[in-house]
Amino acid sequence: MLKKSKVYQWTALGLMLGLLTLVAAGCGGGGNKQQGGGEQKGTVNLRLADVVQPDHPINVAAVKFADKVKEKSNGRIKITVYPARQLGDDRQLFEQVQQGSLDMAEISVAPMGSTNSLVMALQMPFLFKDWDQYTKVIKSEATDKLLKGLEKNNVKALAVYNAGFRHVITVSKQVKTPADLQGMKFRTAETPLHVDIFKALGANPTPMPYGEIYSGLQNKVIDGLEMDLSAILMEKHYEVAKDVTLTKHFTWPAILMINTAKFNSLSPEDQKIIQEAAKEVIDENVKDIAAIEKKAVSDLTAKGVKMVELSDSELAPFIEATKGVEQKYSSQDPAIAEFVKAAKDVK
């Protein structure tokens, strides 16, 4: 009887395990299929980070890109945007995308210059005069060639967006000639190109992370800096520096990129969606900048900022002083020289 009882026990246990397996299969089946509140089949979730405030043109472009991707994929590709240095500064974000710990980022080219010299072509001094010229060049084959050069850094560059033309902002005096910059402790981004440009203009370049600028101005660690108008407003630099000279010495481009391995893991269909969406935002970004810059001039003036716009003859000494910098960097790589030529050839 004892032996028979054990047989019954093992049989009952087997039946129970079988039932549990069937129930689990019924509940867990079709993991990515659209069932009630479940995820759509083939859902792709990506994280995209930048360092600027939510209303800044660079982050606005990132959000528009994410929205376009969502629309084109019928909600299947979801990109979450993290602005305002939530995941690190530009250098940290670039390293994270290279390593694959972050899927995507929109990174200013300046901090990337010491890692890949090709991106410095985008900020040659006084290369762009207006947004029409810029847009034609940034959508050209010369730009595509530059971006392809980033593949050696384990990232795929998708598009170039922009924050606006850069201008000089100072704490205690107005700048109208290169002589006015002589000996000034002048914050630049941590890149050799910017250091060379402002050395050529007579300043004393002081590389400093973006997030430390306000305290640097407040504590007189620096006498001035170069910045786009929207950032001066959003980062509240105007509270500690009241003089702006509209030099338009270069624009502030940022490259939208994705980790190469992550991009290659996507289906051809999804790759196409992401690439198309990235390109489509370029025109919208430029349109947004024009509106933002116009409003920023009005808002900064209302906050007591004094703005000086230089005439062509007043700007000429600045351009002349930096010609050697353009020649130096154009000689470093044919792709840089080709990009500079393409910009100058635009009619």
C-alpha cells in the first residue's frame, strides 16, 4: 500500500506541474505582440541625451526628431530625451555613446574636437554669414563626408543641428575691436580650435566646462566668453555679464549620433526611419533658431543687456586676425578643406 500511495503522489505532482506550465505559457505568450496594454511587436526603446535646457534649440531639435521617429514607426520606436546634463556633460555623453552604455546623444562639436579633428570644420571662424548659406552647406555631400569620419569613434552621425550664431559677452567692458580682447580671461570650450581662435584675437583663453560658466563669471574667474543668445538667456549669464557684441564668429553645431553597434542591430526599415527623421529636422531647426534668436535679442535687451552690432568694416579686423587659424586646420585633413571650400562657394 505504501508503494502504491507514493506512485499516486508522484502522478499527482506531475499533473500539477504540467498544469502550471500550461498556465504560464498562456499568460506569457506573445511577449511583444499588441495585446491589451502590452508592447507592440518589435518595439525599440532608445535613450537620447544632451546638455542644454529643455527650451534650447538643440533640445527642441532632439524632441522633434524623437516625435518624427515615433510617428514614422507608428509608435514602435520610442526615444526618451534627457536634457539639461541629466546624464552627464558633452564629453561624458560622447564616451557613453562610444561605449554603448547610452544609445544616442546630441553633442556639441567643440568638446569633440580633441577626439576627432574633422568636426572642427563646422566651426571655422567667420565661415558662415547667414542661415541660408549654412543650411545649404550642412545638407551637402561635404558635410556627409565629415560625418562619415566619425565612424572610427564607434558612432554613426545622423545629422547636424544648431544652437545659433555665437557672440562675445563680457562682464565689465564692451568689445568693438580685437584690441579690446587683449589679455582678457576668456572662457572657451575645451577644444584646441577655440583656444587658437581667441589667442589670435588677443584674449587669454580659459577652457571651462559649460556648467561652470555662471559661477566663473560671478566669481571673476573669467572676464567674458562667447555664447549663443538663447544660452545666455536660458543659463542666466546676463545676470553677471551685461555687454554683448554680435560678432557671429561661428555657429554652435551639435551632432546627433547613435552608437554604431546599436544602429547595426536595428532592422533596415528602422535604420531608414531614424535616418530620414534626422535629416528632416534640419530645416525645422534652422527655422526655430531664427525665431528664438529674434526673441532672445528682445528679452536680453529688456533685462538690461547692452548689445553692439559690428559693421562689415568693424568686423574686418576680427576676420583678418583669424585667417591663419582657418589655414592651420584646413591643412590637417582634405575633408576639412573641402568643407571650407563648399561653404565659401555657396552663392
